[in-house]
Amino acid sequence: MKKLIFAAITLLVGLTVLAGFFFSDQLGPTLTLIFEWGLVLVAVGGLVGMGYLAATHIRNIVQRKKGWIYSAVLLAAFLISMVAGFTLSLDNPFYRDLILNVQVPVETSLLAILAATLLYASLRLIRTRGWTPLTIAFMASAFFSLLFDLGLIRTASGTVGEQVVAFFQRLPLVGARGVLIGMGLGGLLMGLRFLFSINSSGGER
């Protein structure tokens, strides 16, 4: 019974958030409240995750498992960041530089790896499925995303070329929004599937 109630609440929240995209004026205050509760839950989940991660690495150090030195470095960096966060404010230049000088290079490297991985995946996809409109579009999107994000193409300010480059740089946002909508619809379908007790084969339990 409890699982049914939780699933019904999850489904109701999902439908409300989805409806908020179409009725933002009417559901604006409700969406704000849902997002605030969601941030609190995410923060609590993050604290639980950090506690579990710290306990795991402490166990690795105590038991001298393989790679324990990396666990020690991670814990030291975590403690420095946490102490600096509690003692300094977000506006403090030292704390901001301490975080950004690590976060920005890491995020940039991950984005570069992601773009290169997508380009390689598109080549593998062409090898397995051939030259189809889908594979060509996938490879072209990965290639142009990598090309424009590298900053190799520069245009003068206020020209048509600048608008074209800005257009291609905004295209990944469309894909990201599509992924978020797909995740939302997938979550709703899973909630409906659980509520109506539908198994993976389409029959009833």
C-alpha cells in the first residue's frame, strides 16, 4: 500500500511538472514549490551520497586496498573544500578560485571527451548501419558540435557569420531539452506501469 501511495505521488508530481510547460502562468507557484522541495531532497541525497563515499574511501585507506593513495587524495581535497566552504563565503575570491580552478578544467575535459566519444560513436554507427539519414545526421551534429565548441571559427561582431555560429552553438540545447522531456515521459510511463502492475511483457501480474 505504501509503495502504491509513493508511486501515485510521484506520478502526480510528474504530471504537474509536465503540465507546467504548457500552463506556466497557472501552475507557476506550484512548480516553484515542487522545485524547492526537489532541491531539498537532492541536497539530502547529496549529503547521504557524500557520507557513503567518504566511508568507502576511509575503509580503503584503513584496509590498505589497491589505490588507497587516491582515496587519501580525494578525502584531503574533500575536507579542504568542505572546511573552506564553511569558513569562507561564496563571494570570497580565494574560495571561488579554489573551486573554479578545479571545476572548470574538469568540466571542459569531460565535454571534450564527450564530443570526441560522440564522433567516434557516429563512425561506429555508420560502419554497422551504413550511410542512412539518421547516421549522417548524428555524425554531422557531433562533428559540428565539436568544431564550434573548440572556438576555431571566429567571426566579426554584429555580422551574419556571428549569428550562424551562435545558431549552431545553441543546437545542443535543443537536444538537451529533448533528453529531459524523454526522461520525464519515461518516468511517467514507469510510474503508470507500476501503478497498473504491468510487467515488461505487457501482461498483468
